[in-house]
Amino acid sequence: MNKVIAILMLVAGIIVVTASSADFAYFEADREVKIAIVPDDLELIDLVPMQPYAYINDNGMLVLDLSEYNGNWQEGYGMGVSPDSIYVFERVFGVSNHLWENVTICMQVSYDGDEELTFFMGDYTEGVGTDELDITIQPGEVVPVGIIIDSSGLVDGDAIDGQLSFYAELGSCGE
């Protein structure tokens, strides 16, 4: 009987030692994080104006402005687009990839507005734009983006006003 009690006590001791030595309940460490908020033309994935009607405003945001309110506008130049017309503007802005990791990114450019504004990459050759453009950007590359404005149904005094959205993720588009 003493042997059984001794064996049970030995097993209980082994369980207590094993359980207490393998228990890891908590760890705390302080680390530093620094993220700079910079204008669109200074980002790791940046937006580069390529035409006078595309510019970086005082808040560091890319603006497309085809009106006399554009800071680049000069007397004698147009003040907007004509009603019931289709305009094609090549290479309005560029999207570049300057990530340190030397990786490919997929950037989605989209427009949220009531009027017809579509996008295409590079030079206008296909005759069609899309309201959601997926662009695969290789490391160090700048991909030019053009826009098509369809002012059909608009009259003098109307305005085309909407929001451009940009979303990027690692990898090629369509993977």
C-alpha cells in the first residue's frame, strides 16, 4: 500500500512540475511604429499628375479639374467640357510603384459619381473605358491612366462632380 501511495505521489509531483514549467500565460513588449502621411506624389504607391488639369492640392490629394478653378488654368484656355460630347484625355495621371519590397501591386481605380467618367491605361486605342480599372504595376514602373468623359444629356451649367477611389494590394490583378 505504501508503494501505491508513493507511486501516486510521484506521478502527482511529475504532473505538477510539468504543468507549472510549461505554462506561458502572458508577454508584453513596447515597440515603435512610425507612419508618415504624405501627399499623393510622395507615397510608396504614388499618384503623379501628367496633365495640367490633374494636380496635387494643398491637402496632398490628386484632383482632376477641367474648369477655371484649376490652379493651373490660364486665361484663354477652356473652362470645361461641351454638352452632349465625348472627350478622351490620354495620360491624365500616373500610378507608380516605389515599394521597398520590390513587389508587384494591383491597383484598382474607380469613380463614384452620377455622370459617365471611365478610365483606360496608356494611350487610347481600344475605344472603350471602364469605371473600375485594375492595373498591375511592376516595381519602379509608372502606369499612365487616361479618362473618357461622356457629357451626353448634360447642358451648359451642369457640373460633373464625383469621387475617385484607389485601392491597392500586393500581387498582380486577376490572381
